[in-house]
Amino acid sequence: MSKQQFQVGGSLEADASCYVVRSSDEKIYKALKAGEFCYVLNSRQMGKSSILVRTKKRLQEEGFKCVFLDMTRIGSNDITPQQWYYGIITELWIGLNLFGKVNLKSWFKEQEKISFVQQLSNFIEYIIYTVFPQDKIVIFIDEIDSILSLNFEVADFFAYIRFCYNNRTVNLEYHRLNFAIFGVSTPSDLIADKNRTPFNIGTAIELNGFQLHEVQSLVEGLKPYVANPQEVIAEILHWTGGQPLLTQKLCQVVKEVTSQSSFFIKGELEKRTKIAELVRDCIIHNWELQDEPEHLRTVRDRIERSDLYVGKMLSIYQKILQGKHIKIDDSYEQMQLILSGLVVKNEGALQVNNCIYQNVFNLEWVSKKTN
């Protein structure tokens, strides 16, 4: 097991000691094991890639054949449909270690007269199913939102995934194949063509912030540095709302500060004051300069890049900051606001994700952006 106490940013190794196991870990593992198609669509830096890595390892240990497709690796700028589909098939070929079993160059030559999506279908049905006649196969697709910027239509790709799901009723072989999709998107974004069946199959896996009962691994990491780790982590979660990157970052800040000085004492008031000081001095104050690895700027940029909808999004957010009850209506503006990470759903209404966001992206910030 990795002994790293905290990790700020990036995917965690499956056995990282600072990995926080959430209820969603067990949900996606059980769902994929049961053959359910899953998608994890959420804001950035919520631990999607880390849960992917951990779930993939667990399934592989039980005999599943798992392959990981990072859509950013395949590319999205100045890429042709042929290159894109060839890239997906090549990644499947590499990920399933089909070297020496399939001559990919010759196979592509044989398939060149049919559509690209049919080539993908043939590769799965006639190559993967044949090489692995008994195995259950899970294809993990990460960074799915990167394909939304492609300069060609990819609805056929998602329609094919839906076909694999629906075809289980007529072809038992398709019960062996499953998909898990991860990214910053909504199901409706993935097939935007209103003339086609919406991409609404499968099981949505919610990724929520860390809860106090889930963070024992972080408590263990804090023990060498503070006398009251349980109280310290509770105060950290008060500020971060359990947002994974911010929580790991604040734990790391506590470690660094306490390694240098006797910063914490046992009194409850003093402890709360010190955490508040750390948040103010190390995260909120001059946040654009201190935002390393980049996180708060990612939230800000997601809002600003919403073009025609930024005004409506900020209007909703302003009302939330003012304490008004904003009922969830699944409008485009609300969904994009949620995908920015700035707000979360809570009992049918929207609320600011955490106290750090509330202090950084405050009413003054909203006013500057809207004037």
C-alpha cells in the first residue's frame, strides 16, 4: 500500500493510504459486477478517475477483463472520424493485450469498406468475444466530455453503446460486455440530436463530498501532526464540504504547518480559530496566486466559458448566496452550475458546495462578473 499521507490533485493509486472510500465505491463495484451499465458524471476533481482506477483493480482481481480508454489520449483537435474510431479500437487492442493475437493493420484493411462504428462493433463482437470466449469485459471510458468538442458528430458512438445494452435481450454474448463512463457532462449532452433516442440507459453513480464517517484514512494521516485529529478533520470538512481536492489540500497544509511549529493546541476554540486562519491565509487570500494545483480557477473558468448562459447561471447563484430557496428544475443553467462544482443538490434545492467557495465566489465576485 502507498504510504503517502495526502495527495493533492491527480488520480490516486488503487491502494493509496490516503484514498477515502465513499458509498459510491461500493455502488459502482456492485453495479458493474452485476452487469449494470454505469455512468459517473460530475464536476471536475471529485475523484472520478481515482474511483475508476480502484474499481478497475477490484474487478480485475475477480477475473474481469478490464480496459481503460482515456478520451483525451485519443485526441479531439483536428482529428478525423477515421482517426478517432481507429484510436478507440487501437486502445482496446492495447488494453486487452492482443499483441500477437490480432494483426491490427491487416484487420483494418479488411474492414475499410464499412462504417467506422460498424468496425468498432465488429472488433468487439468478432475479435474480443472470440479471444475471450468466457470472460466478462468492462470498458471504462474516462474524460468523456472531451469528445463534445470534436468537429464531427459522435452520436453513432453512443448509439452503439446503447445498442450493446439493449441487445442483451436477443444476444446473450452481450451480457458479458459492460461500459462505465466518467466525465463532466450530463446524459442529455452525449446525444444532443433530438431525433435520436436519448442516452438515458444505465445506472447513475452519484459522487458526493467526503463524509465524516468516511475519512478515517485522513485521520490516520493527521495523527503524527496534531493532538486532536478527529476534531481537526471535522473542522476541515466544515470548510471544504468534503470536496476531495480541497480536503486533501487542507490536510496537507496542516501537515506542513505543524511540521514546522507547535501550531495546534487542544482547546476547541483555539483549534477552530487555527483552521480558519489556515483556510484564510493558504487558500482564500489572494486565491488566484495560491491556487496550486489549479482548482478554484477551474471552477471559475467553467462558469465563464458558459457563454450565453453565464448571466443566468450567476443570477441563480446570486440568489443562493442571498439565502433564497432555489428549487431544482434540471434546467440547462442549473445543470451547468452543478457541473461547475459551485453548487450541489440538497433535499430538492441548490446550495453552495462549501464555505471556501462561498468566501471566494461571494456576492462581490458575482457583482463584478455581472457588471
